[in-house]
Amino acid sequence: MPPIRQSVPYTLFPRHPGIRWLRSTGLVMMEQLENDKSGSFVAFARSASGKFTLYSAPNSAFTWFSRRNRVGVNVGSFLDTARIPHVHGLSQSGANHVVVNYPNATNTWVYGINSGGAVVGNFSKGTVTKGFQLNSGKYTVIGYPNALATTPQAINDTGVVVGSYFDGTLYHGFSWKSGYFKTIDYPNARFGTVLTDVNNVGVIVGNHLSADHAFGFIYRNNTMANIVYAGSKNATAGGINKNGLISGQIYFSANTLGYTAVCK
């Protein structure tokens, strides 16, 4: 299982001033930031030119973005401020936003969107947590057989969905299309595998899990390669675009940086 060679061109960038990273996924870089002083959580998007845009959903305690499609629509989730709070999915572009709630669910999370506007996420009802695809107003349940939870993370323009499911012991990566599952696991991962994104030519990125770290990898043509940055504790993979540009985070002993790197 060879690592990516150290000659791979990485681009690193620091956190937004006054805010620390929680996680970054997708391209444009995006996810959630925590304010060092207030402790509040806001969503962010970082453009290729380095511009940060922060966003909080109306009447939300926490907001986070998960993905952005090619036409600039962001998706994510937010926690409301009700006395008994619930999580809702979110689609946002400019000043417009749409709340996504799976029918009769307690909580809904949205993680991925493709160029056609199809979104994927998961929902909880009681003790049940399953995934869904929402396309042209129609929901399709994505639930790995006998799994305790199924979490789709991304969908590409051909309708391939990737994510993870939990069997009660380990997390397993999966791909799904039109009702058919394929399990994709990093060999001998102690705590399992989570797939985070797939591009339109079928290259997948994800992370294998240890007790306290996640380690990124690329899955292409049935072969896995580790994402390694010299001098770091670990590097995670959150997103990949059609050109093979990967985004994620690199963890050092003293700080954490976002990165992009070219997949060769």
C-alpha cells in the first residue's frame, strides 16, 4: 500500500483569523469553524483565491457546510435553537437557502450534492439512522442491510454515492448506485473506513481510522494509496474534484492546516 510520494504539490493555508478549524471537506474548501472567543460554530467556504466566506443559518446554534457543487450551491446542516433542538439539512446559495427535512424524521443531515442538484445525507427516526438521496423532490432511502447506521457522504454526476455504514463494531466504506452496494474497506483498519468523496471519473477519497486519528487515502482502479505529508502527524482527505485535486487537513503537533494537493 504505497504512500503518495512526497513530491506531490501541496498547497497549505492557515485558519481564518480568530477561528480554529474543526474540519474541511470538499472543493471549494468548506465545513465548520469555531470562534476562539465565543465558542460559536459557523459554516465557511474558501475559494481558490483564498477568500473566506462565513455563514450562519437563521435561528441556528451551529451551522456547517459539507459540499459545494459546480454551480455554487452549498449544502450542509444546522442545529436549531428550539427548547428541544433538532438538526436540519440545508441548501444555500447567496442570500437564498432551503431547509431539507426528511419526512417525519427527528433529525436530518445533508452531506453531498452533485451538479444536477441531487443531494445525499442521512436521517434519524428513534433509534434508526439511514441515508437518503433527494432528487427532483423524490426521496430514496439508502440503508446498508443490517447496519446500525448508514451515512452517505457524497454523490457524483453519474449518481454514484459513497459513504460509510456501521455494523456495531466497525465503520465500513461503501459505494452505492441505483440500490446496489459495494463495500470498500482499507485493509486492516483498526476502527474502520469512511469514504468522503468521489469524482466523476470514479476516483474515491476517504480515511481509515485509528483510536484517535484519521489517515487519508485515495482509491483508484481497485488500488489504495496513502496521503502523507512529511513532518505531520496525519493528513485527512475530505474532497476530490474532477481534476484530481484533493482537499483536507494536515495535523501537526502544534497546529492544523487546510491543504489542497494534486492526485497523480
